[in-house]
Amino acid sequence: MSSSLVATNVSEAAPVLRALALEKTYAPLVAGGVGLRLFHDLSLEVAAGEMVAVVGESGAGKSSLLHLLAALDRPTAGEVWCGETNVTRLNARQAGEYRNREIGYVWQFHYLLPEFTALENVAMPLLSRGDRRGQALEEAARWLQRVGLGDRGEHRSGELSGGEQQRLSIARALITKPKLLLADEPTGDLDGATAERVFELLQELHRENALASVLVTHNLEFAGRCDRVLRLKDGRLAVA
């Protein structure tokens, strides 16, 4: 199954995400050197309501795969589709609009803007696409309440704990009501108890919003609580 389409049995509906025969090759760093082929004939489908964990050794390309799915990078060959959108054909402006409209991205590091309040950080994706400030802040306040930070809206990111910062980044990722959630080691920098709370929040929001979710993690216990676990090895995905 490693070289064929790794598909879901959760839903018979058309998948939200399709990656088809992806290849990614990096040119050698020096003339005459050997290039790096990271992916070869890698395919994946994820349905609405399905949470897929991707595991693998460090350096296998898990983060690079998420970058291709999010149009942060382009494959050497193959295609990525989100719904009816061929992501690999988008120009830079269209790719930015795609990420703002269709994707919620949670990084291992929160990348919050320190000069803005928690409320403003969550509202930023709406403000950046031109929504009215009052409306954006009202929606951000609702999301802060949902992730348990309703009383922290006027705090700067540096005044929040690591777990609070990550919950804030989850709210920021989902405020645009995306179809697809991509999470890259979202609990990797957190202690055990805090990581558990953040993972449970991700699962709850995944279910509430019927998201198609791809979670990269080294935590095999968390991976086992997802709908499917896929291992990235030798440039391909296979059922773990």
C-alpha cells in the first residue's frame, strides 16, 4: 500500500484533501553533488471528519509534506488538491488566499506577534483579508472563549504560558473556518499534562468543525488516538 493511494474508509464523500503521486527533489548544494529526493510517488486522501496522524523518523520529511499540502512549497512532480482547487497551480497571491480561506495551520512554535494582544493575534487572519475590525475582534473573542482564554484577551503573548500560547495559536488557525487543519508537532514543546490538554482540545475542535486534519507527531500515544496512523519512510506513506 506504500506506493498506492493511502485512502480513508471513514466517508464515501469526495475527500477534502488529495495528494497525488507527489515527488520532491532538492538540487545538490554544490556543483557535482548529489541531490536529495525526499518524496517519491507519495499519495494521500483525507476526508472531512477524519484525523490522520503522520509519524516517522526525524528527517523523513514530515514537515516538508505539510508545506506541500499548504502551498508553502511546490512539489517537483504530482498534484495537491483541496476540494476542487488544484493547489499546485496557484501563484503566490492565490496560494496566500488559499491558506487564509481553506487551511488552519498549527506550528510547533506558536509564531504569535508579541506586539499585539491575544485578541488581536487571533483576529489577525480576518483582519489581513480585509474584514471589519469590530467584526474580526468579536469573532476572535468568541474563539478565545472556546479555547479557555476568554479572560486573557488583553494579554501579550509573552505573558501567557506555553500551553496558553498554543491554545491561542489553535484559535488563530481556526477562526477562518477552514476545511483542512494541518498541525506540525503541536504538542512537541509542552510538558506531558499540558500536551494532553492541547491534544484533547485539537480533537474536540476537529470533531466540532468536521475538519479534515493531518497531524504530524512524534507522540505515538497521541497518534494512536487518531483515525489513521501513516508512517513516512523512504519517501512514501504506508499504514503504520
